[in-house]
Amino acid sequence: MRTIRGLWRWRRNPLRRGTDLAEAWAALLAVLLIVLVAPAVGWVAGSLTNGALQEAVREQRAHRQLVTATVVKVLPHPRIDSDPETASARDAHRRVFAKWTGPDGSRHSGALGTHPGADAGEQFRLWTDGQGRPTGRPLDEPTAVTHAVLAGLGAGAASAGLFEGARRLVVWRLMRRRYAQWDIEWERAGQDWGRAGAGS
């Protein structure tokens, strides 16, 4: 609102410089772009991201399936690590040797991570691909929507920042032009301007 009032004030002011009007127009344009274009950019980015992620959700659901694995034996813990981050990650899982049957009927076995209290003979659920190879849990719809919303917010904020940065660059260039014009005016006035007895 201040920008619009500023434009109106500078409309016919005799002290108005060309750079003042250009700065006010740049501010108005930046406000319009931030208010109108940045949300549109965010919405488009979020929509495109959501479409791609929902396709990934459908594809992963079609190709990943839960099977039941049986613990054959518990594997020994690796040597103690002094790093608290890796130690906590190690304590959150237990390495076991397990066997399972894939969705295509193929038999598999190997070392897997499971919950800390797993014992030999215990069964647990395992995500596999169509050939029975262990894979990650498929992406679910709420997570996909959350990622799409974050992508949209990020794109909108980035475009708003870009518009504001362009406005600041324009203002910086206008200020340099003003300073150059002031230097020219001071040169014209001469070094004795304003001194008593200098004839001014």
C-alpha cells in the first residue's frame, strides 16, 4: 500500500527525479509479482511434484510386497563404537540371518536388520520386490502429499526471494546513478559554492 501511495505522491511532484519514479515502479512490480506470481509458481511446482510422487506411490505399491521372514540365527553385534550416533543406530536394530519366500515363490536367505529383541525362530515382516529381493518400504500417499506441499512452498518462497532480490538490484543500480548525478551537480557548482565572498 505504501508503494501505491508513493507512486501517487511522486506523480506530479516538482522534486521528483526519474530514478525516484523508477524505484517506485520497481517496488510496485515486485509486490505484484510476489503476491500473484510466487503463489502460482508454488502451486504449479507442488502440483507437478504431487503428480510425480503419486505415480511413484502407485508403481511402488504394484512392485513391492510384504512377505514373512523367519530368523535362523542372531548375528553378533559389531565391535563397540565410541561414536554415539552410530552406536544408537546400531542399538535400534538387530542383525539376523533370516530366510523368506519371495512373491514369485523363490526362496531367499541373508543378513537383515530387524527389531532389537528378535530371537531365532521368530517371524517378522519384510518388504521385497517381485523377485524376493529385500527393498525399502513403499512411499505412502500422506508422505507424498507432504513432500509435494513442501516443494510448492519452497518454490513459491524461492520465486518471491528472486523477485525481491531483483528489486533490490534495481534499487542499488538506481542509487549508483543518483550518486553519479550528484557528483556531476557538485562539479558544476564548483568547489567554492556556498562560501562567503565566492560570488554565489
